[in-house]
Amino acid sequence: MQGSLHRLALRNIRLVAGFYLLVLIVMTHWPKLQIVTDGQPIDKLMHFIGFGLAACAVHVAQWCVRWWVLLLVMFGFTFLDEVTQATLSIGRVYSFADIVAGWLGVLVVVALAVAFRPMGGACSRLRGQQWLDGAASLLARPSPWMIIFMSGALGALVGGVILVTLDGYYPRPHPARAMLLGGLVGSLGLAHWTFEGGLRRELRLIRQQRRCAGCGAPQEAEGLSEDAMLSCPTCGRENRVIDWAPQTPLSKGLLIHAIFRPLLTSGFCLLLLVVFWGVMVGFRNDPRVVDFDLWWRQMGYESQAVMDLTVGGLLAALTINGFRRRVAKAVDLQASRCLACGQDLHGLPTSGGFGRCPECGQWFSKIESDVCSPS
Ligand SMILES: [Zn+2]
Ligand SMILES: [Zn+2]
């Protein structure tokens, strides 16, 4: 059992996710809905973003937990939505290119969901669980949602205006596309920034007030050692006293070391793609080879933008995946190497699986099994 805070937070997430899916279905079936763009369509970009966000909503709402189920269900949803759009509503046409754009959006989101999955052993999952407990505590209440939504709306406005202004200096300005992309990036960016700020504050309050991770009730833990367990009188959840101690920060050196190789790998993948493209374009007069250059030019600016976003999104997922795997490995090996300062911690005394670094005074844990999981 995860506790009532987790249930409340999930209920709120499902309300918002369900509302988004409903709006998406209604918008895609609305008769003769045309986004005014002065003859420059942004339909495929809208499909890419709309169905990508739908996959994100279904994932966060935990309706499809396994990545391949999420991928198959959302591919099917995108296809069905487009087909019923053509058969049920007047004035809208069925377009296979729109379906492909939607699928690419779903693909990028599923790749990102895989990259952000829980990773590593007991110590990594413990850190992840603390993050989840903080997020549940925050999202269980309605007021943080309102603040996150308002900052998202503000971000959409600011990001849209900035990108439309910048786009105006471009040789081929496209205000609708600039508005859409700027709005999306601004909205997601500012909403995420607000969420992170709220989460940091929540984690600080949880530590200060020693709140139960299940129900949020403050606990009396005076005089208990860090390795003790404390049963919550309100909900009965076993809380570990160590979880109220500050989390050991990861040193900059560790983070740079963890990002270096994944960045190099992604850069290499991009280089391979560019070289492959160059070779194909070089052979474009050969009738046995597909003319990539012609195909690319015929695709139009909008589809090109969708392709750019797909390649960029997949490379970002690859980088994040490698980075998180490396960080998880370092976190799991924290009993031999301090996370904050890199000090060798081999053979140092621990009590109940915890010890302190003699160099910087930060905590390290030596847990082998998943002791943190609530019953
Ligand atoms: Zn409790
Ligand atoms: Zn240290």
C-alpha cells in the first residue's frame, strides 16, 4: 500500500490526464476545425505534439505501465482517432501523414518514458522513492496544481511571443509554427520549473516536520537513531528515520563524468546520420538509390520540423538514459565512494546500514535489499 497521499495525487493526475484526452478527442473531431495559418499548415506539428502529450498523460496516469503496452495502445489510439475523424465528422479528411506525425510524437514520448524509468539497485530506488513521496505530497493538494497551471499558461504566452519575434527575422517566417513551438517549450519549461520549486519546498517541509510518507502526519522522532523505523500512529506506515535526514548531494564532478559518455554517443549517432545523408545525396543521380534530397524537399517545412523534433527527441532520450544509468551506478556504490566528495569509504563503520563520510560529513547507505518499500 502506498498511502493516502499517493492515492490522492494519482486521482488528481488521472483527472487532469482524462480531461486532456477528452479535449484532444473533441478537438480532433470538431467539424471543419482549421487553425488559421495563412496557407502554411501546422496540422502535422499539432498531431505530433497532441498525441505525444496524450501518450505522456496516459503514462503519468499509470493507465499503461509497460512501455510496449503504452506504445501499442497509443499507436492504436492515434490511428482510431484519425479514422473516426474522417468517417464521423464532416469537413475533415483522413490523412496517413497525420497519423505518422502522431505516431512519431508517441514514439518520442515512449522513448523518454523508458529513459526516465526507475533504475539501479536499492540505494537508487530509495532516492527515487523519496522524490515520488515528495511529488505525491505536493500533487495531492489542489493549490499546487493551480500554480503549476498558471505558470504553464504564462510560459506559453511568453515563449510564444519570444519565438514569434525571433521567427520574424528568419528568411521564411512561420508565425503559427513559432507560436506553437514557443508556446509548448515555454509552457512545459515554466510549469516544470514551478513543479521543481514546489517539490524542493515540499521535501524540506517533510524533513523539518518529519512527515509520514503515507499520510503526511508529523511524527515524533526525538531521540531516535537514524537507522530506526517508526510506525505512523495515523496510517500505520513504517517510516525510516534516515529518510528525514538531508539527501547527500551529488558532486559536480560525478554529474559531469556521468553525462560525458552519453553525450559523446548521441553526438556520434547524429554524425552517422549526417554522413549517411551526405552519402545518399551524393548518389542521388544513381537510379538505383532513393533520392533522399528530393524526398526531403518534397516533404515540406512542416514535416521536416516533425522529423527534426523526432530525431532530437530520440537522441535526448538516449542521452538521458545513459546519464541516469551512470548516476544510478554511482549512487548504488556510495558505500565505497562518497557521492558528495569522492572520498574512498571502503571499510568504514556503519550502523544499521548507514554511515558518515569522514571527509565531508554526508550520509552514505549500505543497504543491499529494498528495505524502504512499505508493506
Ligand atoms: Zn501516516
Ligand atoms: Zn564525502
